[in-house]
Amino acid sequence: MPKSLLISYPIMSSCLQGEIIISFMNITQASIVPEIEEFLINKQRQLKEELLELDRDDPVLANHVAEVSELGTESWEADVHAKLVLVKNNLNKMYLRVGYCLKMIKDGTYGSCEKCGKAISLDRLKALPTATYCSLCIHSS
Ligand SMILES: [Zn+2]
């Protein structure tokens, strides 16, 4: 068997719906993908819960008062609301990113750098499961 075939040996991995997908990543990467997928699914659920919780804590959403307020208690509410919006934006970005990575796992493109196409190192994926750039490209971008 030619060496190149060994490197891109098709690995069968089952995805969420129980269907079989074939991904062409290297074997060491593929071995940790189910673990990462599970982590990302949990992370996605956790982020969703946090986002819902923030909505419940938001005085503006809870009381249906205007976002821009004038004096008194409403300015406190607007203040809290503004801070929550910032937190929510960050969580939302993370949520979308996690979803994007889960899609990459299903598509079999997870683990390859989006810029240069090379495999992202195992250490990098373990430390940062939502990494889509290799360590070289992240520093050059
Ligand atoms: Zn790269």
C-alpha cells in the first residue's frame, strides 16, 4: 500500500443520527474525534442553557421596558441589560462556533486547517476543540 494511502486512510465514524460517514483525517486525529464530538455536544447544550438563563435574568426582557431608558430604576435595568447583551453576544458566538465544528465533524472536514488544509495538531485540538486553523496559520493571520 502506498504511503499516502496510509496517511489518508478512510476512517469510519458514526455521527449523531447513527449514519456512517467517512472522513479522511489521520488516524491519531480520528481516534479522538468521538471524544471531541461528545465534548462539543455537551458544550452546545450548556451554552444554550446559559443563554436562556441570561434571558431570564435580563430585567429589560423580563419587564419589557425600553432598552434605552432615562432616569431612576430603569437606568439600572438598562445597565444590567447592556452587560448581559455583551455576555450573550460572546456566548452566542461560542455557540455558533461549536455548532460549526460539530458540522465539520459530520462533514469529515474537522481537524484540517481552513487556511492551509494541513492537519491541525492533536495537542492543539485537545486544548482548543473549536480550533479551525493550525498553529502556524493562526499566528500568520
Ligand atoms: Zn494552516
